Amino acid sequence: MIYTGIPGDYSLELHGLQNLRTAYWNLPPAGLIEQSILRGESILSRTGAVVVNTGKHTGRSPSDKFIVRHPSIENQIWWGKVNQPLAPEKFERLLAKARAYLQGKDVFIQDLQAGAHPSFALPIRLITEKAWAALFAYNLFLRLPHDQLVHHRPEFTIFHLPEFLASPEEDGTRSETVIALDLKKKVILIAGTSYAGEIKKSIFTVLNYLLPQKGVLSMHCSANIGQEQDVALFFGLSGTGKTTLSSDPERRLIGDDEHGWADDGIFNFEGGCYAKTIHLRPELEPLIWQATQSFGAVLENVTIDTISRELDFDDDHRTENTRGAYPLHYIPNFVPEGRGGHPKNIFFLSADAFGVLPPIALLSPEQAMYYFLSGYTSKLAGTETGLGTEPQATFSTCFGAPFLPLHPHEYAHLLGEKIQRHQARVWLVNTGWTGGPYGVGQRIRLPYTRALIRAALHGDLEHVEYQIEPHFGLSIPLECPGVPSEILNPRQTWADPEAYEQQASLLVEQFNKNFEPFVQEVSPEVVLAGPGRKDLRPQKLG
């Protein structure tokens, strides 16, 4: 076996690997870029970004994700559609086949860390057959100083083998693709998919398992901090605006997507950003635009002209889920230590394609827990196969159901406790439609959403009057600097008030149906905080 780069003294033999050809250890970005191009894995853009095609998988494969069912931990896991069980003996057989597959092949090893808090840092190791995947991990996770690489001891190891295919008949998988997490033996196997988001989200799932058991709330959110050291969190599903709204030139970015909330404040899990790039515009998202054009950024499924090497962010013929992965320091105003104090403001982002939710509303603590457990947004017709002609309401509990190994009420309980203890203000923000549903109304303008967020952060909504929206019981401000007052109440933006009432009633029904599994898990006050509650008094800012 040939070693090159910076090998660690925790050897590959300890991972059960032998008879490899060349092991490329902890290569820097330039070396990984060279290797990815030499191997035909990628093409370099005009500005030095690495452009890759992930093949048939252009997004995550949630139906191919499994957790190994060990008797010692099985009672902790939220089993079901999200967390499918895989027998330990099946996983061991699959892992043995994966190790055998690597014999005679080159591998790339990247030693990294997840979690910027020294008390909760998770040492990780990626072993992959793709140079560009090693670069992706280098961009996304926390990088270690050279003097720490030699003595790195990974607590979790990821085997990332896009070209290794599982056998459903032998291995107990659904298809040739598999993402399997052994939380007891601390091994992750990703096979049959090149989509790099599986690497990122597998580690997030691990942290969602480990940290709540230590009293730390793990969160699918972005975070930034203002000049007054006020921290803000932005929860939301893909496409709701987490990355866009947290990348604010007036505030410093703590992190893009995943954070922990400990007893001493917020900390980032990652060292990079993984931004959606479809229809990216420099005038609307200047920080993300610049970062994706920078040397060493990894662009997944973005169209590139092979002659001029210019990028086309509008081309969605492969997928609308085009992505850019880049280190956090590519954002000029980032927080190097990846940490901040307790949040003063928390924003739940929902892209409501039904045009029913207000652009912004202040939530009570009980409403905060209700909407956190609901995790509402909507998918649009045409963006995914089989959605039909109408938008569909989508509920992903805690704004991250696919990555929650524990029961959702454990995360909700921690959130409610921390909101109360630290007196955080919680806002529901609709980044979707107004004046009618998708196809009739129009999307709320990004400058208006930014103005609403800015007003909430600066305290400009403290001294204005609020009114109650009757269907959801939401407290809506009557005015906001920089935003036309007539758009703040969604009912007033519809040309047909009766059509609004019908649409609102339908969405209320979907909320209530979705919340049924949680009714016995939360207090009566949280249940009553949902749509149709009887208390119609506006919330007050204190």
C-alpha cells in the first residue's frame, strides 16, 4: 500500500482495510482538485470551482437510509418511515463486502471534525473512492491544524463508495443504494449514490442522536450575529431561505445549516455552507454568488460550458436541486470560532404556496413548540415527480424529520425549555406566496422578507399594534418599516376573500391532521396553540 499526503497514526488496518493501491491522506484542496480532474470526476470552471455530475442521484435517497438495530439502543430510536431498521448481521456482511470492494483501489482519507464547541466536538474520518467527495468534506466540515492530523482519532468513520452497489436480496436493502448508520459501532456506509449531501446529513443524524442525550439541542437551522452580539436562528426546510436570509452583509454568519444550543450558547456543527444555486443572482445573493465562484468550491449538477467554462445557474435540466459547497471563510463576514451566545430571535421559515400564512407573525412559546413540531412548508407542482398539478403541504417535524433518530418530542421539549429560559422571541415567516396560491398570487418579494427580518432583529416591531389572524390565531404586526402595510394581512391581498377563507380552512385541516400523532406527547396548551385555538388575544413583545 502506498501512502501520500499526511497519514494519521490511526491506521487504515484498524478500519479493516487491506491491499489498497494508494491512500491519499488529507490532501489540500489543490491536490484534491488535481486528482479529481485527472480521474475524470470533475471539470474546472473559469473561476476555479469544481463542477461535478452526481448521476442518477441528484438529491438524498431517504427510502434507502437505515439504522442498524442493536438491542442495546433500539428503544431510543424513532422507528418508522424515517428510521428503517437493518439487522446487525446484514450490516456486517455489507460492510465486509465494501471493504473487499476497496482492495486494489485508490482511496482518499479526510480527517475532520463536526462541532465547533470543544466539549461536544465529534472527530470524524471520511474514506472515499472519489477525490471530489474528499474535497466536499474538506469544505463542509471543520478542518484541523496539520499538527493534529497525525494523531487524529476518529469517533465516527464514513465509508463513501458511490460505485459499490448493494444487493437487496442478500443485504436486506431496498435497492442498490444504501445509507446505513451503525450508531453503536460508529460506522456509516454510503453506497450506490454520488450525491454528497448524504455525507453531510449522515453526520448530522449522528449529532442528532448524541447531543440531545447531553442536554444540547441539535437544530436544522442557520445562525448569524449582529453588532450588538444578538444571535438569530433561521429554521426551515430546503428552499425556504435559510441560507439566503442568514447570509446578511449587515451581520456575521455563524453557520449555514446545522447548530447546537448548549448551556453556554450556540455553536456551528460545520465549517462550510451547502447552498442551493438554482437561479442564483449576484444582485440578490451577493455573498453566496461570490463564494460559489471561488477556487475550490464544489458545484453539484450545475451546467457548465465546456469551452468557455462559464456557469449557467438557471439550467435545471438535470435537477432543480443544484448545489454549491464551500468553506465558511468564503463568506467575508463569518464568525471564525463558529460560536455565539443564546439567540434573541428565532425565525421559522415556511414557503407557503397556498398564500395563506402572513409574511411575519409573532409566536407564543406554546405556538413555537406547535409550529416546530409541525415543520410546515409546501412543495410545488412540477418540482418533483408525481406531485400533480397542485402544490402540496409538507410537514417535516422539527424542520428536519429525515435526520432525527430520536423521537421528535425530545427535540421539542429541549427547544421549549431553552426558549423559556433565555426569553427568545420566535417568529413565523412566510417566504412563499401572497395574493393567492401558486399560479394565481405572487411570491413575496425577497426585499420585503429581508425588511421584515431586519425590523424584528432591530426591535422595530416592539411598539407597533398587532392583530390576530382568525384561522391560525397568529399575531400579525399592522405596520413594518420598508414593507407595504396591505401585504401584512394575507386575507387583504386576495382579490376573492371567499377563496381565501376556503384555502385557509383547507390548510388548517392539514395542520390538525398532521399534528394528531403529537397530541398525546405535548401539553394541552401546545395543542390549543394550533390553528383554530380559542385565545384570540395578540402576543405582546416584552
